[in-house]
Amino acid sequence: MTLNRRWPKLLATKSGRYQLSLIVALAVLCGLTVAPFLWVIVTAIKPNTEIYAVSQHFLPDQPTLEHFRKVISKGDQLPSYVFNTLVYSAATIGVVVLFGSMAGYALGMLRPRGSQAMISAVLLLLSVPWVILLVPLLMFEFRLGIWNTRLGLILPYIGLFLPFAIWIMRGSFTGLPRELGEAARIDGASEFFVFWRVYLPMAKGGLATVVLLTFIQVWNEVLLAATLAKNPIIANINVGLRILADEGQSFAFGILSAVILLAMIPTLIVFIVLQRYYVKGISEGALAGF
């Protein structure tokens, strides 16, 4: 009853109508975003008799975990694909976080001569569609002999995500007080000590943002992995899903849905662990300096 009384008041003013239209638009966008995910979940717990039935129902009449048991028991190389993706993610995150934080500290805190030109170069790299570099990158790896190797996939990932890490970390360091570093230098601390022990722990929001976004992007990346690492032995999870679909499993919707949900677990865990730092880090890193 209280809600029914509020609707006329909400529609009576221009700001109220704007808020209502905004709520409706966000609800529609949220529904469009969540609906495919819900459909995958429902399909993963449906038996095949209901998946391929003529008359479809959204909720399963007889939920089952048979698809998950098949994936876990037989695997279809899924553990290998997950392990490869974890290796790519860990190697990329380690290098990107180390060099991105060091470069961000130099550009945001030390500001050497030419730092503004370096920042402009980072922004230029961020604005370039990396897809246009795919063919030159493929030719370059052919000449170096690292095509279809783990190293041949990790190096492009580092080059792809490092400019973003530099930009985020520069913004995180820019907002920190300079007096702490000056006091540490007066006490005889080296510049690396100031960076590593004084400022880096204070930039944990930016670090968490870089780790989270880099992990999600590496885990979800498809085009580079399908082009530079086609060998099933070194394939990542997304290429592995394609291999699973190509090996006579194109219409095994229940198994494919179970594989997709299993592949999402690591990204969900990382996001849950780092989510409290994410908003602060992305706002500091993206907006500082403007």
C-alpha cells in the first residue's frame, strides 16, 4: 500500500520520472545481462531428455548433476586446459604487476624529465586496437620460432596488458603523500626501499585492480590463444572449449554448459577476494591526473 501511494508522487515530478525511467532501463539491461547466464546454469542441471524436448521449460523437472560428473570423470583434457590458463595468468600477472607498479611509481611519484610524453605514449597504446597487431605478431613469432609455445602466448599478453597496468598504478601513486617518501629518504632509505616498503603497500587498491582485471582478461581471452597457441597440449580454457565442441560435442549443450560453469569458478573466486579493493583502485587509477 505504501509503494502504491509513492508511485503518483514519483511520476508527478520531472526528477521522479527520470529516476523511474532510469530504474526501468537498468532493470532491462540487468535482465539482458543475467538471462544468458541463468540459461547456462539451468541447462547444466537439466537431463538430456529435457534439453532436447520439443516443449521447453525454463526450470528442470528433474535436476541432475550428471553433466558435471561426466566432465569431471572424463575431463576431455579440461584439467590440462585449466592448468595452462592458470600458468598464463600467473606469469602475466607477475610481470605486469611488477613492471606496471615500478613504471607507475616513476611516472606518478618521481616524474622524471619526459614523463608527460611517456604518459601520452601509454594512452596512445591503450587507444590502439590490438587486433590490428595480430598478423605482424604472428609473423614475428614465426621468425623467432616461438609460435605455438607457451612463451609465444605469455609475451603478447604482457605487452597487451602492461600499458593498462601502468596507467592504473600511476593514478594510484599520484594520490599518495610525498612527505612519507621524503622522510624515508632523509633517514637514508634507497629509492627502491621507498617504493617497495613505503608506497607499494599503500597502493593495494591499484594492485588489486590490476591483478583482478588482468586475470579476468587473460582467462577470457580467445583470439590470441586460438592464433598463437593452437596445440591442444598448451591450449587455454577457451580454446579447450572449442576443441570440446569440435570433437563431436557441438550439440552436447548440457556438457558444454557444465564446462562453462566450471571454467568460471576461478574468476569468481578472484573477484570475490579482491572486490572490496576494486572500485577504489579503478577510480583512483582511471581518474587521477585529469
